[in-house]
Amino acid sequence: MSAQPSDAVAPEAPSPPVTQLVIGSLALVLIGGILMAAQFPDPPLTAPVLLLVGSAVLFASCIVLLTRQPVFAWGVLAQVGRWALLAYVVIAGMIEYSFVHNHATGTPLLVLTLMLVMFSLDVALSIGYSVARFAGPAQR
């Protein structure tokens, strides 16, 4: 039985490396958080702040790559991403509460808060993109 030309599956356009970039962003923010926790409550060194900036740059590049995709399941990304973001905002809020409860103030608290924001955004985008990437044509 030979394959008919109509049976051939059209090759998909290569997807951008969003998953790799967002996981890189997450890794940078986690490393920065570990460095912050190791020196807490002292003011942050330059390294955690640079890691936070690098994480934000990688996250922004993911958004730019996503917006340049001609066909994408934005509805699926939004639906899944919102629920994931809600869950991880709750988690980040509990972590934030522990720092505030332990009298964290000033610059260390600001840097840790921004790292928790990046953490929540990275995980939500990673989960949402992983689902939306494999959405069927009816959901695009």
C-alpha cells in the first residue's frame, strides 16, 4: 500500500526554543535565590541582581519569540497559564510571607520579591507553553 500525496502530513514549522529559554530563566532565578538565602539578611551582592536581570531578559525573549509565531494556540496558553500562575503566586506568596515574618526589609526583600515574581512567571509560561504547543488545530 503506497502513501497517497493527500495522506502526507505537512511538516510543522520548527517551534522556537521557548521551553529551553524559560527553563534557563528559571535556573538563573533559582541560583540567585540560593545566593540570596546564603547571605541573608545582608544586602545582596551583585551576582543575585545580575542573575535576576538575566532571568528577566530570557523571559522577555521568550515572549518576543512567542509573539512572532504565525499560528499558535493563544487561548490554550492563556487558560493553562492563568491557572498555573494562580497556583505559583500562592506558593510565592507563602515564601514571601516567611521572609516578611522573619523581618526581611529593604533591598534584600525587594530582590527576593522580584525573584519570586520571575519564578511564578517562568513556571506559568513553561506549563502553559508546553500544553499550547501540542494543541490541536481546532484550538489554534
